[in-house]
Amino acid sequence: MKTFLVTILSLLTFGNLHSQIEGSDKIYSEFLYEKVFSRFECALEDSCAMSFKEAVFLVENTYFNETLDRIQFEQQIHDLVVTVSSVVQAHNLIYEGNDYKEVEKYAAIFQVMCDTIAINYGDTIINHLPFTYDFDDIWGYKQWSNMFVSKLLNTRKGNCHSMPLLYKILADQIGTEAHLAIAPNHFYIKQYSQKSGWFNTELTSASFPIDAWYMATGYIHLDGIVNKLYMEALSEKQSLVLCLIDLAKGYQQKFGSKDGEFIQKCIDLGLKHFPNYINALLLKTEVLKVQFFEIMESNYAEYPKEVMHIPEAKSLFDEMELLAKKIHKMGYRRMPREMYLDWLASLREEREKYTNKKISNFKSRN
Amino acid sequence: MVLGKNKYWSSLAIFYLLFFSVGIAQVQSTQLQLPNIPQPSLLPPNSPQPLNLNRGFPSSTTPNTPSRSQQQYQRHLQQQQKERQRGQQLEQVLREDAQEAERRAAEVRALRNSRVNYDFPTNAHLHGTSSYRSAFTKLLDMDDSTYSITKAVFTTEDAFFDNKGDFSYLDEAMSDIASFLLNKMADEGINTEDNVAKNLMIYRFFADTMQLENGSFHLPYEYDFEDYRGRKDHRKLMVIKLMTENSGQCHSLPLLYLMIAEYMKAEAYLVYAPNHTYIKFPLPDGGFQNIELTSKIFNSDLHVVRSGFVKAEALQNKLYMQPLTDRQLLSENLTDLAKSYIAKYGYSPFVKEVIDSAIIKDPNNIPAHLVKSNYYTYRCFFIDRQLRVTNENFEQKKRQYPKLKQAYEERDEIYSTIDKLGYEPMPEEIYQEWLEDMQKEVDQKKNKEQFIRLKNIVRQ
């Protein structure tokens, strides 16, 4: 009887047992996040090497508490690389330029990601199927792991986050250059060829839009481009920062941003190496906002005005305002997320106007 | 009086003289008999030839039934003719051979002495090139504190006319326009110190019909569609042409705007777009208002972006849509000077000198880079012609002449610089379409609304 009462009391006082388990889980998980963070720090400070593929894997593996199968991940990418190289071997591309070998690789990766390819496997023919756009949960609201490359590899369905990332991994593996580029709420691929200069690859719709499409329809203020918030071909280091902020976002998804210390650490490191990374700046405002609301809630305040007498709240608010002004000045404008799918569709509707004809006119021999 | 009388008489004398001489000529022509042309049959076979008009042609005077001696004579003539022709042909062949040999020898000599020109010859000896040289030094003498767009434009354009113009006329004309516009503003009760107001007034000067102080009318400046790139006539691009003919294009219109703005002490900037320039003036809120003078509308930067020829890199490298500083304007003037020289004399090392200094002034000046790239391209053609380079022997010749290889490498280097800057060539038809689209897209009602909105910004 006594023991029963004690358990009842303990349940009432310490909350339920489930959260207790979460707590220990949290400590373990936080330990993993710290470990990966120091790995990123080491790589960004040039003390150790880290490939983009490794960065992507670390981010996703940490989210799953190191339960992601590394061998499977490597194997899946390896299989794709083999397919890409066999497409390269076929030499089907018709292109006149001194950088033929590079462009051939670009074309092969694109084909493997967006086309059906028949592969002779012994006596049988296997059809390699393209990766497709997953219209379900494009922002990872239901499940954050929907943004992951490992999810894309397993289900062959991805979005504007996982598809460009996979493209870049494949390009790195095959030994050619591909750069990630940022548009509002969106990533895409930028590459350079002698005949076309810089060109864009849009994997979500398997097409090559010209820059005007992003500029004229994609909620980009021109200042945002001039200040290199958007549409810049990212360097290797900047791509690692992109993964680092993904790491922070994964942490935020798991534990919220009330305890913003880890997220803040990631943001600071990220901004040190990529000062105008818009997603880092936006995450920062978000964290500040949550912290400010926290103070409001604990003071039972309904309006911000009511907590302004608290110095901590005042400084948070000022910082938030300053940051918002800065981002606005750099050229950021909020894109309503509902508009996103319409925007992607606009490329299909205005294909004629916004397609890069120099690229789409590349012919293959068969 | 006496002089007049003399003149009268002398002219009368000339008149009579003329009259009578004509009369005499007429009389003579009626009286004279044409001499008979001797018949060939009357001539002995070996007598010297008379006027041999029908040499080589079958004679029309040959009688229908020629005698034997006549036939012999004919044969003799034909023989002579043939021999003469053969001799001429032989001479021709020999002459050609000699020429060919001489040419080859010269080529061999040239090659031996490596007399191939790897750059264009200087045209310094040509009449008028010295005026370009002096214009160039005049432009370089300007610095940020002394820069005047009016002076710079005048210097650039006057070089084309051998520096024969007089700046004081232009100076006077510009002051007249400026004071007229400022007076008009004062008359209408508009604040003559406000920058937006001044710019709106200049805009009206371009877009509206205005009655001048002397009662005559100033008509709006028209867009001249004909040869708007100045291919046939370089003068089409000039402000002086715009001022005399009241019509211009996207190069001269914005420049005149800036010149008027300079004399009115208004703040306005030139802005580049692909193949195009327009005007931006600052607004009190820190932003800018665009003016498109070819269609006289308040356009937005999005119009430019929609052309599809603006790459992100071009914006990031500030090739387009950025208000130009005075230093950048000077770079533009230098580029114009180089273009004008090319139109008149073709390429020469002087062009490179001018364009290099333009690029030093503004390293991302895309029109200057394009002139430079043309220079290097034509230089390659120039060397190709001397070395007789064809598609087949290109690789071999490149190995043979390292300087040829170098010329091509230099050309490719500037090509890749331009690509890296984010330049995308815009075909001319598309440019023309784009200009027309812009005109269609903006309806006049909206444009008027924008004008009123801007008018309301003006401080009283």
C-alpha cells in the first residue's frame, strides 16, 4: 500500500515516466549533437577535412540518434555513382566545347536523377527509375526527416532540399563541380559550362530555368541578389554551413528553441563563415522570437509592451528589430509558403519563356 | 554705271558670238560632205592599214563575193591577229608568274624577318586621328572633382568632327534650357530646390510639348528607330544629333537628360541594362525612381529582369541596374570615344589604350569589356589573314607561330572574363521587341498616376 502511494505521488510530482525517459534520451541526443558540432567546427576552421556527403550524413544520422545505416547510405550512393559513370561511358551527348568531359558528367547526373534509364544486368534489363517530387509534406511539418537525403534514397521521392543535396553529392563523387544556390524557401543547382556560362538545374521539375524565372516570379527582391543573399553559387565551405544550419534546425525540431544555446552556437559559427546566409539569419530571428514569447508567457503578458520594462526582454526585442531591419535591407521579403507550389508550377506553365534554351537544346546521339 | 554698261555690252557680245557661231556651225554642217571611206578592195595588199576599226571582228564592209586576193588578205590579217593575241597571252602569263614569284619572295622575306603584324597598324598618320588623341587626354585630365558630363560628352562627340566644335555654344544652349525649366517651375509655384521636382520637370521637357519664352514650341524628343545602333552612321548615337533632329535613342536620350540635370543641379544617374541605358533619380525615402526615356515611362527594374538577359552574377557584379558614379560615367565616355574611333578609322592600338583606361576607371563596365573583346577577336582575324590560317591548318599554324597562339589565348581570356561577369548577349531583334513590350505593358493611365504620386512627394 505504501509503495503504491509513493509511486502515485512520484507520478504526480515528477510528471509522467515518459518524460523521464525523454530526459535521459535528450542528454544522450544532446551529447551526439555536441559531438557533431565540434566536428563541423573543426572542418570549418580548416583543422580537418569533411566532405559534403559526410556532412549530410552526419546531420541526418544525428537526428536519428546515430541509428541511420551508414553502410546502406554509402551503398545507395555508390550504386547511383556506378549508374552515372555508365551513362558517361556511353558518350551520348552532342556538345561542342573544350569542357566536353565536364558537361557530359553534368548531363549524366541529371539523366540519372530525372530520367528512366534501362540498364543491362546480365541477361535482364533493369529500369532505373527517376527521383520524383514528393508533394506530401514539402516543408517537413509532419516529419522533419522528409527533408532528408536518406529519405529520398529510400523512397525515391524528395523535395527542393533533398534533391539538390543528392545532386551535389553525386557530382562530388563523380569528380565534377556542382554548386548549391539559394532562392526563397528553395535550393537549386548552379553549374558552369563554356558554351552557356552559368546555368541552373531545377531538379524539382527536371528543367533548366533561366535566372529571370527566379527573379521575376520567385519573390526575390533585386537587392537580395546584389547582396548575395540569393542566387550565388555556393562554395564548399558555404555548403557545409548550409548543413550546419540544417543540424541546428533538426535540433530545433526535436527540442524546440526555448533552450536556444545550441542553436545559437550553430548560427554564430555558420554566420562567421557565411555572413549573409539567409536561413541562418531567419533562424536567429525565430529563436529570438521564441525566447521573447517565453518571457511574455512567464509574465502573463498579452502584448510585448507589457514586458518592455524587463531589461532582458527589451534587449531581446531590440536585437530582433535590428536583425529584421538588416535582413529587410539586404533584400529579404517573406514568401508566403502557400505560394510556393504555385511558383514551382509557373515554370511548367511558362516553360517557353523561362527555359534556358542553350541547355535544353543539348542533344543526345540516340 | 559705266561698269554696268560695259557688262551689258560684253554679255550682249557673248550672246551674239554664241548665236552666230552656232549659226555658222549649222551652215557648215549642211554644206560639208562626209569624206568617202575607201573601200578595202581598192587598196593594194601590202599598203599600210587605214583606221583599223574592225580588227578582230568580221568586217561588215566585206563584199558578198570576195576575190582571191581579198581572201588572202583576210587570212593574213587573221594570222597577224592570232599572233598578236598569242603574244599578249604569253606576256600576261609571264607577268603573272613574275608577280606570283615576287609575292612569294616577299612572303618568305616577311616570314624570315618575322614581319607579320601581330597587332593592328597605328593610324596615327591619318587625318583627324590627332583630334581623338587630344580628346582622350582631355577626358583623362578630368577627375572626380572636375568631372562634367556635358563637357565629357562634348569632348567625345567633337573628336568625330575633328575638334571643330565650340563648347561655348553648347554651354549656352544648356544654360538656356536649364534656366527656362527653372523659370517654368517658379512660374508654376513648384519648389525649385527639390530634387524630385527638378527631375519631374526634366521628364516633362522630354515627354511634353512646351511653349518657349520666344513663343515657339519645344516638341517631345522622339525615339529614332532607324539605325538605332549607329551601324551605318555613328552620328545617330550622338547627343548633338538628338538636339538638332529632336530624335534619339537609348544612348543619347539619357545623356542629354544628365546634361540638363547637371545645369539644373539636379541629382540623377545613368543606369546600365542589357544593350540599354536608362535614368534613376533618388527619392527622399532612400529608394530610386527609374525613367525610361525611349518610351517616356516610369519603368521598374522588373521590366529589365523580364528581358531574360540579366543573370544573377551580372547583378552581383553590379553590371546592371546600379546608379553610375562620375568615375563610371567617365569610363562610359571613354568607351564611347573608342567606339567612335572604330566607326571612323577601324581598330588600332589607340582603341586598346582608350578601352584599357576605361576598364581601369570601372573594372566592371560591361560595354567597355565588349569593345575590348571585339578588339581581340578582330586582331585574331587580322593575324589569320596574314598567315593564311584556315580551319584545316589552324592547329599546325598555332604550333608554328607562338604569337598566333598567344593572340587566341588572350582572346579566350577576355571571353571568359565576360562570361564570369555574368554577361549574356541579347540579340538585337529581341532587344527591339523588349522595348516595344515595355511600351505596351505600361498603360499611360498608370504612368500618369505614378507621375502624380511623385509630384506629391515634392516638398513645398
